[in-house]
Amino acid sequence: MEYSHDDAELVRQPIGYWSWAASDAVVTRIRAVLAGIGTTQPQAWILAQIAKAEVPPTRDGVTGVLSGYAAEGIDDLDEEIDATIGRGWVTQDAGGRLELTAAGADFYARVAATQAELWQERHRGIPDEEYVITLKVLQRFIRNTGGDAWHH
């Protein structure tokens, strides 16, 4: 791969720019591909939370888990949940518990396969060891600057 600078210059490059540029490229790609199959990234997150739950989660439980993702440009998770219900992918009972419908389970399988393909695309040519080191370094940057981040 051709890099933007040689190693001596890369060591002086701003982490804020490169971490933002990586995030922007990844999120833009994910959102474009998901839009192509007819959904949004928040709706995909919602379907995943419901699909992976051992017990049907409540609306508050799903929004609580995903609320930290709001920094990614998501204004209203309740609207996104309503959209999944409106599309017939999710039902909500009187207690606020959310479950996938048969159509929702089928569509979630498509979303999950798409996400797996995107994962492979992003990780092409990147050994697991380098990926783990990258995440550890980013977490140290976060900690060193007084930040606090954790992902589910």
C-alpha cells in the first residue's frame, strides 16, 4: 500500500485528523451500503439488539444500550424504533418489549450478512494483531486526553 507520508513524517501526523478521517470513511461506507438495501445504520443496530437478545428487550433497554451511539448523528432512537415497527420488522407488546417479526428476522439476516461483508472489506490486508494494536493505541489516546469510551 502507498501511504500518505514516509514513517518519519507519519509519526508527526495528527491523530485527531486520521482517526476522524478513518471514522468518516467507515461510517459513510456503512451507511451508503445499508441505504442500498433499504435501511439505516440505527435501524440495523436496533434489529441487532433485538435479534441477539435472549429475552425480548424493552424499548428503553434498546435505547439505553444505543444511546452512546448518538454521537454518530442519530437524533432520535425512538423514531428509528418506530420506523422498524412501521416497516413490519418489529413488534412491541404492551410492556414495551420488542421482538422481530418473521419479515424482520429475514431482513436482519440480510443486514447481518451485509455487515459481515463490510467487515471483511474494511479488514482486507490487516492482520488481527495489527487491528488489536490499533484499537489499544486509540484507547490509550482516549484515556490520555481524559476521554472515556467503551463499545458493546
